Amino acid sequence: MLLKTISLNNQIESGIDRDGVISKSGALIKSFQPGKLELSSADLKGKIKDEIIDKVLETELKVNRGYYIEIPRGKEIVSPIIINHLINHNHPVINEKNVIMVGKDARVTIVFDYTTEEGLIGIRNGVTELYVEDRSVVNILKLQRQNSLSYSIDGNYATITGKGKVNWFSVELGSNSSITSYITDLKGEGSEGNLSSIYFGNGKREYDFTYTMEHSGPHSISRIDSRGVLKDQAIKKLNGKLKFNQGAIKSRGSESEHVLLLDPTVNSTVIPSIFCEEEDVSGHHAANAGKIKESQLYYLMSRGLSLYEAKKILVEAALNPLIEKIPVDYVKSKIAGEIRRRLET
Amino acid sequence: MGSNKLFISEGNTGLYDLRQNFNYKYKSKKGLTREIIHEISEAKNEPQWMLEFRLKSLDIYNSMPIPDWGPDISDLDVKEIITYIDPDSEKKNNWDDVPAEIKETFDSLGIPRAEQESLAGVGAQFDSEIVYQNIRKELLEMGVIYMDMETALKEYEEVIKEHFMKLVPPTDHKFAALHGAVWSGGSFVYVPEGVKVDIPLQSYFRLNAPGAGQFEHTLIIVDKGADLHFIEGCSAPKYSTNNLHAGCVELYVREGARLRYSTIENWSKNMYNLNTKRAQVDKDGIIEWISGSFGSKVSMLYPMSILQGERVRAEFTGITFAAEGQHLDTGAKVVHAAPYTSSNVNSKSIVKDGGHAFYRGLLKILSNASHSKASVSCESLMLDNSSKSDTYPVIDIKNDEVDFGHEARVGRISEQAVYYLMSRGISEEEARAMIVRGFVEPITKELPLEYAVELNNLITLELEGTVG
């Protein structure tokens, strides 16, 4: 499977500029120029321990990971570009900066897979900027499966002009604490932004997600779909924001959020908000939360399945509508494997 | 290339939509002094503990900052308030000072002149005193106590002391503290066990008590198994040069009791309406809020229900209508603090002419509130392109045995619906008005007839001139 993809594994450690042109597919991929990230610690106050913010500040926020990716106009890249980042003891704090530029009429799928060395308190601090032009379709998949000691701070920003389309896939399975945002600026007329978010919080994990779809262009469309599972003492905060600016005539935005609560000790906070300045729009969101229905569990068990098997089927059923949409197969199987493992305890 | 910023806050941090660049122009120049508080308390002939309570509240008021979220209230002038409530002040309102629009509205709503003067705070109490006295007789026969707060403080001192500002303590927020220091007027209602009061009680009768409507304190205790419908306010705009309304409503619903609290708030458009309302409901009790917010320049109003006993039910139905120059920040707060509780929040808002309506809600399901059901529905109707309608509901769940659903919608009047009505011979203006009245219907149908009629008239008035 991996042979057919374009894989970039931790190729750039020291931030030295090195041209890497993958000519077969037509994508231009360069390591990112060394520079600095801005860290607004005021924004993270209360969301993450001060010691962790300090550890990040110690690096002086120098970028040490990331790529500049350019998809030329008209290029359709069939195989997904897979970028693996293993946070290891050589660089326990990584400052990742990605810039992705997609020209008109292009198509690409890019996967970011984040893992951490066993037993290491890894901190990933990243910014990904995406610029999509007219009639292009970009799939960005971020699979976060850092170990349960680690921290993940991730800001993702997309600006879409013309009839471009972005499909974000956010799969948050790992880390001790993950603070993630996906902010999409639908500038172009007919631009489209979709976000599918899947998460599984267990143990003492804390998730803090901010999803914003900002409509500026007329006839723009957005959809946020989030499905998650919470177990043990996991905590999750989700701020889903739908913004309609004046001029975004005939735009449509919708948001739906479902969370499955598996233990009475979990904490789920959701803020499905809408900010609207334009009358000729349609904005809608729905949120719900609940536990696995006893009647469904009982039914499956009466068919001979064990409690574990029945739970697994129901949890998978809750997440499947989004898992099915993921355009990269190996990610799907990783998610299924994680669910199995976590339900075993 | 673009920004390197790690985390774009967009002015929002944490849970409560905090604004980053709040301009702290507000300063209490002359300040409320202890002397003025002393004077107020003496003029009312209050017990010592109430004077001490007021003074303590003043200290709390001075030590608290104004909220850094919500509408901009930095223009609020405390000096104006002092001159109003100072018993030594010679200030008296004059009919000639009442703005023309207010007088026009009174006329359009068909309110008699004498009553108009009463509403504008310029005339002596009109007839309502007599009506009020008659109601009191009937109620007394049932054992129901309904009197103004000042009298209640003297006749039922122990009860008042036990409950006064225990549900909304002065430490709750700056304007609760202000209220604690300068409160004046308001109603005290006590419904004994098992008594069902079949006529709605209306606070309208007490409009002219000193400081009435500005800092009134409403305390209602509905004892076990009793039933009461209380209506606050009226749809006619209440005018006052004092532009702050910092009232407080505390509702105690005991086991198995039911309380319906309806409000139509239509303060004149120079007012800052910073009211605090809270209900505490015991086992098997029911609280129903019906709320219509129309007037005022700025409103910060979040009626709160604390469901502290099993099987308590809370219902909130509200409509907010924000027009030119208005910033109405309203919502409902519900806290499920016991198992098998249920709540339903149905909030609607309409905006036009640059008005800004902001729904700010809180739904908290605590860890012991297993088997609770909660649903929230927010609908926003935008009537033109210069207004803003925002929804910011915070839902915090700490128990897995919940059944929770939330839905929100924003949009404009459906063109198809308008076209359909026009094809039936109805003018476009009337068609839009019909649709808006239909939108508001869940609220109007819960009110007594005369209020519903007034509400509909008010809407028609507000919609005049809004065609497309």
C-alpha cells in the first residue's frame, strides 16, 4: 500500500533547505525554510499546562519540521502524499510549519501522520496553511496518534478562492492533550469547505477543538461533521463556529456534532455557535450526546455476541459515517484497530 | 507567506466568548457613597440588617469589574442613577420631556392618556391602585400574600431575610451587587401549600412605586403543590431618564409546585437592561419561563433555572426582537443538578434595521444528573441585510446517562412562503407580518389574551416599513 504513495518520513531534521521535486506526480515539495512560529500563549492559557508552554518557548519557536508543497495548476495527483512525523528524543519539541499552495483545477490528497516515541513526552506545535484556488479539490487528512504523555497543538488555516474545495479529515486518537483548530475562510464565490472530525478520548485525555467556517463568498458551502467517543475521564471541548459575513449571499452552512459517552466520568462541552450578518443565507446546526442504547446492546448480545463485541459494533457504527469518507485506506484500519484496543479495557 | 500565528483567537478564548479589546471607558466618577445608601435605607425605615446588607453590597460593587464579554456597556452613567434614587433629589419627570416616539407608541397601542402618564413615570398611579386592592382581597382569602417588597420586609421580615438575595447573591456579578445596594420596590408573593391561583398575578399594578421598574426586587415562593402564573411588565414601552434597569427576580418553586413566569420587557430604547432572574426548583416541581424582549438599547438577560430535585422540569420559551440601535444579549441557563430532570429551551430571535441579537445560553448537566433529558432549539430570523444574529450556546455534560439534543437555525423569511400568501391575495407587507407573527406564535399562545394581543400589535408596529 505504502509503495504506491509518496512518502516523506522525517526527511528534514535540521531545517536546511533542500529541493525535492517529485517529478512523476508533478507535486513540488520542499522542506520548509527555517523561521519562527508565533505562539500566542495568551490563547493557550488555561488550555495547557504552563510547563508545556515553557518547554515550547525554550525552542525559541524555531521551525524544525514541515514542508512547502505546491501543486501546479491543472495537476491531478492521484496517489496520496503521506507525511509521517515521528517525534523522537532527538527533537522532543517540534515546531512544524506547512504551507500548501494548490493552483487552479488541481487535485491532491495529503496525509499527515503524527506519532511519538514510546515513553517520550513529545510536544508538537504546528501551523498548516492551505491556499486553494478555483475549481481545485484538496483533501487534507491529519491522523494524530501521539502517545498518551504527549501534547499536540495544531492550527490549520485554509483560504479558498474561486470554486475551490477543501475536505479536512481530522482524526484525533492520541496525546495527553490536543488543542487543534481548523479555520476555513471561504472567500471565493461557490467555495466549499468540509470538515470531518473523528475523535476517541479515553483515560485522562483532554481534547480542545475549534472548528470555524467563515463564509465571505456568495454561494459558499460548508459542512462540519464531528463524531466522537469519550470514555473513562476523558474531557472534550468543541467550539464549532459558523460565520456568515455580509455579502455571503445564498451561502449554506451546516454543522452536526454527535458524541457517544461510554462512562459517567467523562466531560463533554460543546459550543455550536453561529454568527450571522447576512440575511440571505441558511445556517443550521445540530448537536447531540448520549450513551450506547441499552436496548441495542441487549439485542446484539441476545444474538450471541459478547458485551465487548456488541459495544465495539455500536461504537464503530457511531463513527462509521465519517470513517467511510476517509480517502486513504490504511488510516481507516488504524482507526478500527484503536477502537478495538481501547474498548478492551 | 500568510501568518505564522499558532492559534488565531478571533476574539474568543475559552468558554465564554471573551472579547479581547474591551475598552474600559467606564469609571464611576462621583460614585455611590455610603451616605446615599444610609439615606435610602432610612427613608424606607428598614431593619438594621438590611442596611448592613446594602453597605456590604456596595463594597462588593466597588470591587468588581464590569463583564468583559457581551455588549459594550462602557457608556453607563452611574451619576444619573444616583440622582434618581437619592431620596433628597427634587427630580421629577415631566410629560413634556417624554420623547415623541414613546407618546406615538402609546397612541398606536391604544393606551389611555392617564395610563400613558403612569407608564412614563410622570403621573400619579392611575386606577391600577384600585384594581390592585381588589385583587389583594381575593388573594388574601386564599391565603396568598402579594405585596410590595418594602411592606413585606416589615411584615414578613424573617422570611425575607431567609431568602433575599440568596439565590442571586451580590457577589454574582457587578450589577447584582449594585442591585443589593440600591434595590427599591418590587413584589413579594407567597402561595401556600396546595393553593392554585387561577388568575395570573401582574406586576404591572405596582409600576409606580418609587424607583419602580429600575431596581425592583421580585421574590416569589410557591409552596408545595401550589400553582401560580406571574406576569411581569407590559408591552408598552416604559420610559425613564434613568437608563439602567438592574432588577432581580428570585423564584423558589417547592416540591410538586408549578410556577409560570411571563415577562414582556419593552424598555425604552435608551435603557440598559441588566436584569438577573433565577429559579430554584425542588423535587417534582415545574418552572416555565415565557420571555419577550423588545426594548432597551442594551440587554443582558439570562433567566436561569436550577433543577435541584428529581424529576424537575424546566421550560423556557423566549423571543428577542432587536431593531435599530439595539444590542440584545439574551439567553437561558439551565443547570441539571439532580437525576431524571428535563428541560426544554426554545428561543427565537428577530433582527432588523441594524439590530443585533445575541443568544447566549448555558446548559449544564452535572455528574449526578443521570437520566436527564435536555433539548435546546434556537431559531433566528433576519429581516434585512444590515443586522446581526448570533447564537452562542454552551453545553457542558458531565454524565453519560443523558438524552440531549440541540438545534439552531438562522435564515430569512422564506420567499416561497411570501409568494404563496401573495398568490392568495395578501399584500407583501401583510404576508411578511403574518409569517413573523407565526414565528412568534409559540410565545404569544402562552400569554393571557390581552398580552398576546398587545404583543401582536407591537410586532406589527415594529414591522411597519419593513418590506424586503
